[in-house]
Amino acid sequence: MPLEQLVNVISPPRLSFYESYLNCAEPSSKVGAYLAFQSVSCDFFPVIQMIEVALRNTIHDVAKAHFSDENWFLTKVDSEQSKKLVESAVNKAKKECGNGYSADDVVCRLTLGFWVYMLDSPYRNTASGCYLWSSDNREKAFSDAKNAWGQPLTIASLFDDFQKVLQLRNRLFHHEPIWKKHHCNSLDKAVNNVKRDHDFLVKTLKNLSPVKADILNCIEIPEKFNAVCTKDYVDAVMGKVEQALNSKD
């Protein structure tokens, strides 16, 4: 594929970040950096998937027991946005599973955003009709979530963490450069930004489900990520891409 065509396929505005932030002036180096970081970002998906499924099942189990109703999501959600997400999930369950769909058929179709916002303030408010997060329920759901001093993380703190997970997930799914943060002006800093985000996700998974974090290590996801999230790897990918593109000019 000619270089100009490849630039247009990826989009010049998207590639412009690689020049303004990372000083990749040549089109071929922009494409190379873009592909290098796309490659590194692949190892985020298994961690995010594990977090999403674990958070969903954890909150559903607690809410189902607390409200004594496996269909609690039909009556115990607070915001209009959450109600719309439930309605959408119910409609999908009916369409894909028929009228005999189960509560689990709906639960698995609710978005990560729905589950993250189940940690928001209305569910922590004892005066709310959808109050969920008593100290006992917090312990059932997040007994392993501790801060640096070994103290239990509050639901409010966990809400902040999972909002960050949601933001990362959305940026990745929309192919946005997750390395792009304030004061990022070199490949070294970009690599470090990506590494910090991956470390955060692994820590968050461990807080949520140490067993899943252990499985992650078993299949060597952190090891594979650390092998490619380096300046040397990014340089090598950029070199290969630039060589391939320039050889076709």
C-alpha cells in the first residue's frame, strides 16, 4: 500500500499526535509509531475483559442477595441513563434469547458503564431506595481491595478506579492513543505512560479478584506486555515499518 494511501486510511488528524507529541516528523515514522503502540495496546484487552466480567458478576451477586431479587436491575437502578441501559439489555435478550430469557441473559448484556455506575453515590446513600453498599456488602464484594497502607478501599475510591478503567477501555475500543497525556513529549514518556496504565489495570484486577490476577500471570500476560512495552520494541517496529514503506516508494 502506498504511504499516502496508508496515511489516509489511518487518518492524518490521528497521526498528527505522533508529530506534535512525539516529534515523528516523517509520515513513515508517524505510521510506524502508530502501529507500534497499537501492537503494545493489544495486551490491555485480556485484563480489561477480566475486570469487566468480574465486576459484573460481583455486583450482580451482591445486589441479587441484598434485594432478594435476581431481577433487581428492573427496579433498583437510580439514573435515567442506567434505566435506558437496562431497557436496551432486556430488548437484546428478548431478541437473541426469546421471551423465555433469564435474568442472566440481561445481566451479561449490560455495559461496563452500567456496572461502574452501580458504585456511584446513590447506591452508597442510606436514605436511597436503591442503597446497596453497606459495610457488609462492601466486604463481600471487595474484601481484597486495599490501599497502600493495607486499609480497605472505600466504595467511593473504587468508583474512581473503575471510572478510570472505563475511560481506558473506551479509549482503547475507539483506537485512541492511550499514551497521549499532558507533558508527553518523547517516545520514552509515551512508553512509560502506557506501562503505568497497564500496571494500574493489573492492580485493579487484583483488588477485584486475586484469582483472576493469578490466572493472568499463569498465561503470562504481564510478562508478554513487559517484553513489548519498551522503547527498544517501539523503535524496532518503527524501523521495520519505515523500511517497508520506504522500499515501496
